[in-house]
Amino acid sequence: MERRKKRVQYRVAGGGRASTLRLRDQTQGKKRRNLSRFLPAVVVAAAVIILLSIVLRFVSTERGRSAIGRVTRIGATVGQNVAAFGDGVIFYDGATLRCVSATGGSTWSYQIGTNADYNISGSRIVAWSGNDLYILNDRGRLLYNNKMTEEIQFAAVGEEYAAVFCGDEDDGIVTVINSAGQTVDKITITNLALQNIGFFKAVTSSSGVQQTELMWILGLNTTGTVINMELQTYQPGRLSIGKTSLGEHIAYKVLDDGSGNLDVVTTREIQHYNYRGVSTGSSSLIYGYTLHDSGRQGDTLYRLLIPEQEMNSSMRISAARLMTGSMDRMLHLPVSCLDVRLGTRAVYGFSENAVYACRFGETNFESYAMPIQVTSVLDMMANNRVVVASGNDIYIVELPM
């Protein structure tokens, strides 16, 4: 009996070891099956983690770059003579001159009558309607108002003076008015088809450093048998200080380079003169190109030109020429654009649904989607904002860079 019991116990014991081995095999098999079941989920989770790390790394490296910012619709429409003015936008609604901020809020308004026009400088506005003349500051406060003896053809304004032209195109009078509202000059224009008037600053004393506000007049001499453009410079209150012939090529723009000199842009070249109308160096040939935009950043004057054949409204702009100092560089846009403009730190190309930005000193453009459909570009503002039209509506868009 004892041996039988032992045998039974042995068999039972032996059967227990076999059962234990079978249980271990079944458990390991279940683990392997569970592992194979969860393996795809683990792989997916690992892939997601890797992808997130890549995205976070990209975001961290791109954090310094900006994209299209705020888009603000303002209460102006196409045809209301919209222009950037400091940090805001100014427009004429047919009776009133209005100024709005970059966020679209009304800053000020001033009624100037019907059939009016205006001109602006950094901080002042000159507006006219018929014989009535208005000079306002950047807060819309009236500085001067008077009725001229004849209908005003056009006017210009600087920091200290305003110039008003009345009369016929080649036979009239330019009246210069100071900030106190006093008439300091009356310049008779004869045999000169007046093209434009502007103000600039220069040091007029060899021993001084104080800049004086001066005035230039650009016109076409009508006495000869051939075309002859003329540039005249004046110091208000002291009359003419310089006069020069620009030749037979039509001059259409005069730029203040910020150092007391003037760049005169013609259909052939850019000519350089000091405040007395004396040439300061060789001209820059631009034949085949038209000046499209210009601006100063500090002491640097930037000039943006585009090929003449692309000035036609039915054509698109695919390349631009950027000139500043000794630099003269061609920029090729990624796609043909409806307009190109200068910002504070970059050149911008605008298509209907995107903007392309190229930093000064670089040649590659980066693209950004526009949140609205752009039909035309009206003006550039400070702080890399642009005023655009979308159909009949006007928007302010914050640009990248």
C-alpha cells in the first residue's frame, strides 16, 4: 500500500509537472499573441511621437519667422483716393477727408467740399477744392485755410512749407506758405509746363550742420523746338538757388536721397544732383525699366524698377530690379504677380491669393497664402502693412517679415 501510494503520489506529482509546463507554454503563447496584437499600435504610437518631435523642432526653428497677420476691412472703397498716412490710412469720400487707424477705427475726419484733392508728407496734409486751400496736421487739426485768387491746380506740402500752384499749366504762380500761414514767396511760372513740386532738406551753409527745408520744381521748357526738362531749386524766402537742364528725356520722378541730394528719374537714366542743381556723379542707366516704387530706410534710399513691357496693365510682373547705393540686383518672382512693392525690410510680390517676400540683401522669395482675394495693391504702410483692394472693398493686411 505504501508503494502504491508512492506510485500514485509520483504519478500525481509527475502529472503536476507536465501540467505546469503546459500552463507555462500556454501563458507564453498568450503573451506572444497579445504582443503581436498590440505591436501595430506600438509602432503607430512611436511614429506619432517621432512626427510630433519633428513638428515641434520645425516650429521652434520657424518661431522667428512671421506669417500673414491681421486683416482689417476699412470703411473705404475703390475710387476714394486711398493712401497710407503714417500708421493709418487716409481717403476722400467725395466731401470729407477721413483718416482711419491700422485696426480700422476712425481717427479723425475733416470736411473739405466736393471735387477735392490732397497731398501728404510725413506729418502734414494739404487739401484743396476749387479756390479753397486747407493745411492739416496728422491729427486732423486745421493749421491753415484760405481762399486763393484762382482755382488751385495742385499743391505740395513739406514739414515747414506748402506750395500752391494756380493758373494755366505753363503760365501761373506758385505761392509758398510757411507754417504760420504767411506767404513767403510768389514764383511766376512762364514758358514751363509744370510737372511737379516737392520739398527736401539740405545743409546750405558750409560751416553749419542744421538742415534747411528747400523746394524743387520740375517742368518742361516750352520755348525750344526740342524737349528740354528743367529742375529748379528754391530756398523759401530767398527764391532761386539752382537751375539745371535735364535734357530731352522725360523726367517723371524726383527722389530725396536723405543726404541733401536729389535723384531725378528719366526714361533713360537716374541723374544725381545736389541742392544747387549741380551734378554729383555719373548717372545710372535704367533704359527699358520704369521706377515703380521707392522708399528710404534710415539713410538708405531703395528704388524698385520693373521692365517697361510689364507696366502694361494687361501684363503680369515676373521680375523686378532693386537699386540702392552701389547695389543693382535683379529679383525673379516665383510666379507672375499683379504688383510688387517695397516694405520696410523686404520686397513683396502680390498675386491674387498669395504674397511673396524677399528680404533686402537676399534673392529668394518665401511664399505666404493671402486670406483674401487681392485685385489691386494701393499703397504700403509703415510696419510692413499693405493697403489692398478686394473687389470694391479696401483692406489693411499685416505682412510677414
